[in-house]
Amino acid sequence: MKIFREFKYLNELGKIVLIGGILLPILLILSFILASFSDLSIIDSLRVVFGSIFVLFLPGFVFSYLFFPETKSSEKESNGAGIDVLERIALSFALSIAIVPLFAFYLNLMGLKISLLNSFLEILFLIVVSCVIIYYRRRRK
């Protein structure tokens, strides 16, 4: 299979799919628990859980790969080239909390009102542009 030989990062993609396959049912169960113990409907609880991940984690996670492209796989790697998984997760929350409001406020200053649709599109824009930059950086190596 020539396609799979040319794709160097299939191992990373496999890890992402595996983690997503584990996290998705956990988040769905969390949404149902939230709906059963609160006044929220199931749809609203899904919006809360998945919206929180979309706003508070994903932009920072993608940006962390911009700043630190490599992840240390063990403690024995001490070359300083990357950060480990726990550092990346903590940095993801911090970067998201810093980047998303700044981007929203700057767009508001330029005349774009802050609304649900505009916020969703700006976060999606941040994630997609960052993913494109990461793709071209990895492709160049």
C-alpha cells in the first residue's frame, strides 16, 4: 500500500483515533449524567460538555503543537526537544483561556459582534489555520 508508506504520521493518527474512541463515550456518559442531575435537557448537556471541550481545550491543544511540535514519549528523552503529554494538556487549557478571548475581543474591536455563531466560527478558524500550519511544517520535514 503506497499511500500508507508515504504517510509518516499514521502512528500518531492511530493514537488520536484510539483516544477519540475512548473519550467520546466518556463525554456522552458525562452529558447524560449532567442531564439527569440538573434541569438541563440532554441536548443542552451535550452542548455544555462538547462546547467546553471545543472552547477550553482544542484551540490550545492545536496551538501547543505549533509551539512544541514534538512530544516526549518517556522520561529518558532529555534532549529538550518537546514536552510530555501532561504538560501539553495543561498548556492546552492555559493557551485556550488566553487565545480565545483575545481573538474574540480583537474581532469585536474590528466591528464583528460577539455572538454564538461568530464565536464558533472564530474558534474553528483558529483551529483550522493552526492545523494547516502544522501540516505544512511536518510535510516540509
